[in-house]
Amino acid sequence: LSVKPESTLAIDKLRVQGAGADTIVETQLEVRKGSILGNVKKLSAASKYEVKTEKGVAGIRGTAFHIFAVGIFRCSDGSIQVTLINLTNPAQAPQVFTVTPGREVNASGATPPSVQPV
């Protein structure tokens, strides 16, 4: 994990349980300002790696990514499951996107988010 200059990252949860092939790792990070780059190796089925921003949450499983606090979720290897939440209308159902290599979901602007090439 690399925290880019002038960025703020919070570690909400970091838990390791067990050992060897049966190790379960739970990681929950929050990008509050700026951006982070990461590369997560393949996790066990019970493990969880999530990165939150003010716009939504990215579920990471064996992938390389670049996530911005403003709500941009980029994938450079593997895939990312992004769940976007409408904070101005919490009753609205969340939007779920699968982001594959060379693509991103940009929820930072006025246009509706969609998966686009980087």
C-alpha cells in the first residue's frame, strides 16, 4: 500500500486470525483525502479487504488499484467491486459496479457514475 503525498488514510480495522493457508485477514481502510495505490495478493475466501471513500466502498480481492478520496476507483490488475452510496439520498439503493483492468468508476462529478476506460 502506498499513500500518495498530501493524503490522509485511516485504518478502521486490521485483524488477522489463524495461521498458514487458513489465515483470515480483515482490512478496512478509509481514504479521507488524496489517494492510495495498492496491490493485494489473493486472499482466502473468508478474508475481507475494503477501501472506503466519502462516495462508496471498494471490495478488493487479488488486484492492483488506485483509489481517490473524491470517489474515483481505478483498477490496473484483477477486479474491484465498487458499491456507491448516495449520501444526499440514503433511501436510494446503492449502485454496484465491477471494475476491471484499465477501467475506473468516477463518482466525483455531476454526471452519473459508470465504468469507463482510464
